[in-house]
Amino acid sequence: MKKAFALLTVAAVAVFCVLSAGAAAPAKVSGSVRLEGSAPKRTPISMAKEPVCAAKHGSSPALSEDVVTDSAGNLQNVVVYVSAGLADSPAAPPPEPAVITQDGCSYKPHVLALQRNQKLRIVNADQTSHNIHPMPESNREWNKSQPPGAPAFEETFAREEVGIPVKCNVHPWMRAYISVFKHPYFAVTNESGAFSIANLPPGTYTISAWQEKLGTVSQSVTVGAGEGKTIQFAFKARPGM
């Protein structure tokens, strides 16, 4: 009996070791995105035609968001994502919705990324009517009104698409961008231009960075099991951008 138990124990340990070896630890790619050259001056947005929204901004008017950098030139609102190298196996969308809030006649966040078929919840936090009007090329176009006090509603996007422009037909200065992916390996840079893409299977990937005015830049990176790599992207400022 003792011998049989010892053999079972050895077998169990061997199976555990094989399974542990086969389950490679996930990798991570992080880094930052910056603008080389002078950033354009952000321009004030006049909301005089919508006093309830102008009042939310007080004495500091809302500013344009098409190119936003910090004092060191780090770029906010850049979508960074794996554009090649993944196995073609669609990932289930997360159960929690992504959220866009219309607040002070601005879309918050200005740039948002989510998975295909993940719910997108739209909230109106203003005491005025809005509509949200995505204008995709590969997905279904829709346009929905949302009066003040109306409950949030939800929509989804069925196909991958980077940089879907969103406008409000009531307030022409309102603009946002939505990117849709079939996998969870994406991020949007924060106020310091930083991003992090975690839980990547080991492999070689093309990582791309998209900015609404500056286009897309890409680079290749290889990450091993449990490895973390740091990469940087740079966009060049252009005259008149």
C-alpha cells in the first residue's frame, strides 16, 4: 500500500510539472508615446450657444483635444494595440461595459477602446439634449438622441475598426473616437503618454500606435514567458496640423 501511494504521489508531481511547464507565464509590453517637435496650441471651444455647458467649465473654457501633450511632449489619447502576431482565436468580450459620458458638452473620454461585441454605455450628464453619432466604415452606423435626464443606453460594434469618429449633431464641436478590437491587447495613453498591455502570450508581435491627427506608427517586439518589454513610440509634428 505504501509503495502504491508513493508511486501515485510521484505520478501526480510529474503531471503537475508537465502542466506547469506547458502554461507559459504571460508577458507585458509597456512604454510611452511622445511628439517630436512643437505641439499645436490647444484652442478654446466656444459654448456660448449652450450656456448650461459653458457654465460647467467656469472661467476656464474647454480646449480642443485633437493633439494633447504634457510639458515634456508626451502624447495623451493614443491607441496602442497588437496589430499582428496573435493567433486567430477571438476573445470573449468582458462583461463590464465601456462608458462614454457627455459632460459639459464634451465626450469623456475623448478616445476610447473596447472589444467587439463589448457593450458601450452612453451617459448624458448635461441638462441639455445630445445625440451620439458614430460614423464607422466597417461597422453599422447609428445616431441616437439622448434628452437630459434620459437613462443611459447601450450599443455594440461587431467588427474590428480603429479610429471611428463620433460626433454630436446638436453640438458641432463635440468629437470623440472609438477603436474596436477582437482581442484584449490594447491600451489608450494617459496624461503622461504611458501605456501598458498585459497578459500577452509569449511571441513576436507588431505593436501599433494610432493618433487621430498623426496617423499610425508601428514596431516589432518579441517577449518571452513572464517577460516585460518597454518600448517608445514617436510621432513627428507637422506644420499646420
